Amino acid sequence: MNPLWRLLGWSFALLLLAMPVVAVVQGWIGGERWPIRVLALQAPLDLVDEASIREVVAPRTAAGFFATDPAAIRTALEALPWVAEVEVRKQWPDRVLVRLDEHRPYGWWTQGRLVAEDGRLFPAPEGADPALPRFHGSDDRSAEMLAFHREARPLLVLAGDDLAELHLSARGGWRILTREGLAIELGRQDALPRLARFTRLLPTLRRDPQGRVLRSADLRYTNGFALAWGEAGLPAARPASSPA
């Protein structure tokens, strides 16, 4: 027999053998024989709706075990609100395992985003808590700002206030707006020690004999600070978006 014909014959035979395998893997056949029956979620969920996960997974497993693509499921799940990381794998004979980590929101960032507890930024889903603190700074300094907030906030809480906004300028200057509307300029050097000294005096400073409201404090002085009062009922001062 001509060697060419022999080669063609063997190729055709291999193709016939491979076609059923390809058909199963592609989901053309076999979906009803090897179906995915179980979706196992390996993490408790607080923010991500389990029904939304099932809506994403169901159509991507309809073609059966062999045709299910874990990477495609992972990509689709990562697009859901609040989802940080996803791991998807198949388990013979009829199971898909999904491990999902949620973003834990810490505060609001610029451009309609939230910053998570680990410093990662993500688009703010619908229903995000508007009372979370607000951060204004460069994206690459989010972890630094969260670390500063975790140290600065208890100082203000002990003084009877709370931290509403934290600003970090391009030059490294810190500025705070409190829940009570007090703007505090901290500067670049020794910001936390300055804040600690000031908050120890803050309850006393707010007891103004004339009934005025403390509006701003500039702590960028070696010995002391500058204060500004305003009449009660007037709008509180707000820090600029890019303090010096």
C-alpha cells in the first residue's frame, strides 16, 4: 500500500477515536451522562449574594463535568460586586468547588471607589455604607493611609470626636476632618505625636466661655498650635482636596 494512503488511513482512524472525546470535552454530548449536580461554596458570605453566585455558575456547568471550564467561572465570579478573589475547581464526579474571598470595606476612596481593609481599591457596589470614613490621596498610598487612620482615630474617639475624612497631599501633608466638623492640619513631620498632644487638650478647648465652636486647628508649629473659632450653627470648614 502506498505510504501516503497508509498515513491517511491511520490519521482518519485516530480522528474517529478522538471525536467522541472532543465532543464530550466541548459539551456537545455527555452533559446528561456526567452532569454537575453540586455547587459547594467553601466560605461564609456576608456581602456577596449566594443566589448571584449560582446564577453565574449554572449556565457554565450545563454542558457537563468535562466541558466545565473553572477559569471561565472564576472570571465571571470576579465581576460580581464585593468579590475580591475566587478559586474554582472541579471534583469528580459531579461537583464544582468555589472558594470566595470578599472585599471588606474600610472607607470611601476617590472616583466612586472603596478601599478595603487590606488597602485594595475596588468600585463601590450599590448599597455601600455612606457613613464609612473618606480618604483622599494617591492610589499607591492607600495602605499607608489606612495605617495612619487606625492610629489616629482612637485618639479622636477618646477626645469625644471621630475621624470623618483623611487627606494626604502629594507632598506628604496630613489633614483631618472630624465628625464634629473640626479641620486639623498636621503637616508632614510627627503627625501622630502632634495629634496625640492636641487631642488631650481638645475637650478643654471646646468649652469656650463665649459659646463659640472650634472650627480649625493648625498643629504645624514647634511649640503650640493655631486655632480658629466660629459661631455655632454656621457650616463647618472642610479640608481642600489636595492640602499642602
